[in-house]
Amino acid sequence: MPHTAEQEHDLAHQAVLALNKAMTCAYADALTGFQERMLATTPVVLALFDGAGGRMILHRPGLPAEHAPTVPPAYQCLKALAHSTVAVYEILTHHSEAGPGLREAAHHHLHLNRNALKHLPNSGLKDADIEAAGALLTLNQTLLEEVLSSTGAAPDGLHDYAQQCVPSVIALTDRAAALQVGHWMAVLDGWRAALGTSWNDTLAAVNTLYVTRQKNILFTVLAQYLGEEAIGERLMLFETPEFTTTPDQMLDLLARVVSDRGIGCTFFGHSRVMDVEILGDAARQAIVEETKRRGMAPALPPAAPFDNREWPWSTDPHNGTGPSTLRTAVGHD
């Protein structure tokens, strides 16, 4: 019995889609081999985001992966102390009305603050850090005590409390950043020296959440050693919705990006074409045409060259009218 027109259409659709399925399988098989060759010939640095100041792993051809020492524990203490204010804010703004939930959360956090304040002198932090942390914990404690002694959910003094916290928060974050940056630059000093001229061929990848994409610390530290010319070429930033990413996931994505450059060069004459969605150019043109047809002005950024070295920071000082640094935002600059 001959096929109906609808059946013929479905068969044609399936036959065409089978091509993409076959491509996916062929691509996956080739990518596994490419990753093995990449690690056998090229040094790779993976920089992974976490709550302890990050992780770095060096893959050297022919050698086991080398895991760098972690950032000194003081970093986590300083970060925890600065973050303590966020908990106070969230407790008071989450509970819009007084009640058992507010009292329980406030009482619990008050206990944590008192305990931290009690043990702070033995934390091993520098005197200036202990002073800033003590001031912060005292402010937390005072506000939480006020909440527990009143019938209101959020005291009128929440904004004043926040403003009083700012100098200590900035002091603690400055110190934490100095520890983190100093640690990773010392690690990279050693790795660059050990690799010698091979450092010039090293690939590096950093994972990031959306909120840490701009002004990413690990990426920016690596840029100091690989050079701005390596951005997008040998130094890559991979966004993820997850707080952490496994090293294997990072290697898989790095291999994919580097492998695809052969495709871009062979088909389109430029190795970086496949670094972005190849439908993007066609979609951009379609957006221009469709918005024009609707009498709309297209909202599109300028088209940058495929091999641009755009820094992952907001860099145009004329795009916007607000402050450009935390210090200027709070009037401490």
C-alpha cells in the first residue's frame, strides 16, 4: 500500500534528522580521541570555582595531574565573617512579620555570632582583621538582640546597621582578596617556571557562575600569566549554572572548544568561528529584518571579530551613569 503524503513527509523528516544523530555519535567518538591527544601534547590548567578560594589543577603531558595547595584557611574565615551580615539581612527581610520563625532564626544566628566573637581572638587572624571582624559581629549581635527584645519583624535601624557594617565588610573582603590573589599568583609562578617555554602553549579554562563571570578572580589572575592575547584563544571562561564543576566536565568542554577550531578553519576559514553558535550570524540578520518589518529598532551590540580579546569585565566607562567600584558605591573612595 503506498504511503500517504503525511507518511512520506514523516519519513523524509526522520531520514533528515538521522543525519544529525549520526553526526552526534561521530562527534562524540572523535572528541574522546582528541582529548587524549590534547593532554598528551599540551599543558592544561583548570581553575575551578568553589567556596574555599578556588582550585587549580595542572595537567602536564606524561605526568599525573598536579593539584595546587588550597588557599590559606584564613581566607574562608574572612569570607565567612563578611558574609555574616548577609544572614542578618536575609533573616529580617524574609520574615515580614514577627513570629516564631523570625525569633527562631534570630536566636540561632545570635548564638552563632556570640560563639564566633568568643573564639575570634584565637582564630589566627591578624590583629587588624580581628578588630574589623569584632566590630562586625558586635553590630550583628546588637541588631539581633534588638529584634528578640521587640515585637517588630524588621527594625527601622536595618539600613543604619548596614551602613555601619560597610567599613568592616570592605576591610575583610580586601584582606580575603589579597590572600586569594597572592596564593594563586605564587602557584602560577611555580608552574610557569616548571613548564619553561611550554608555558607559551598552555591551555587554561575557568568555570564561573553568572554572578562571578565579570571581574572573575581566577580568570583575571591567569590572564596576568598567559597574557591578554591568550583570552579566548588559550584562556577560556566557561559559564555554568552550578556552583561547582568537575575537572572532567571542564576537560570535556575544553577539548570540544579546541577540537571545533579545526572544523571552523576547514569549512569557514577561521579557527574561532565555532567558538560561538554558528546560527548566531544568521539569527542576527533575521532579527534585523524582522524588527525592521515591525517598525522596531533592533537592540544589537556591534559585531566583534571572531578573534577578539574582549576582557570579561564591563569596560566601557560611558555605558551607564552609576558607580564603577564598590568603594565609590558606598562613598569610601
